[in-house]
Amino acid sequence: MPGAKANSIIHISVEDVSDNPQIKDAVDYFDMMRSQISTMKLSAGFSVSEVQAEKLGPKQFAFLETSSGSTRKRMYATVRGTRALMFTISYSSADDLAVLRRMLEEGNFSLK
């Protein structure tokens, strides 16, 4: 964030999940992602959290967190129809994570 020694990065992505009928919600989406990660050879110290759910404002999100050293990423997702929306923040401070959480609480992510 502005003035911070280490900048945070926010990525927003949309994925068509229509080829994966088993994905009904964001927890299913991250479960699939975790199963793919578990087959990879990861560097020492790299960790992946369990899938968790959190209500931010009126919206329900699933999230997954990864870390490696001082680098942390939190990925929030929601599934709307056949699209998975994912918001990923690479951050080093709790303040930066709080800014993203507030954006998700207040945002309107309706797809038409």
C-alpha cells in the first residue's frame, strides 16, 4: 500500500469452470486447486492452508493461504454460475490484508 516498505500486489482473475461440473462453489474450486498443488514438488518452507470460508459483507467467500518465508498470499474466491472469481493478494502486513478484506466486503461483483 502507499508508503509501505514492501508493496502488496492484488490480482483479480476470472476462470470458466464449466468444464468441471464438480465445482459448485468456491470451496470445491479451492479443493481442486489444493489437490493439484499436492502433486507438485514444492520448495522447502512453502505451506498451503486448509480451505476456509468467510462472509465478507453480504457475500460468502472461500479462501486459501500460502506462505513461503515472509511472503504470504491469500486467495479469496466465489463462484457465480460457470465463472470462478478469484482475488489474490501478496502481502507482508496485516494492514494490507485488512484493506483487501474491506474491498471485498464493500464491492459489488455481480456478473451479467
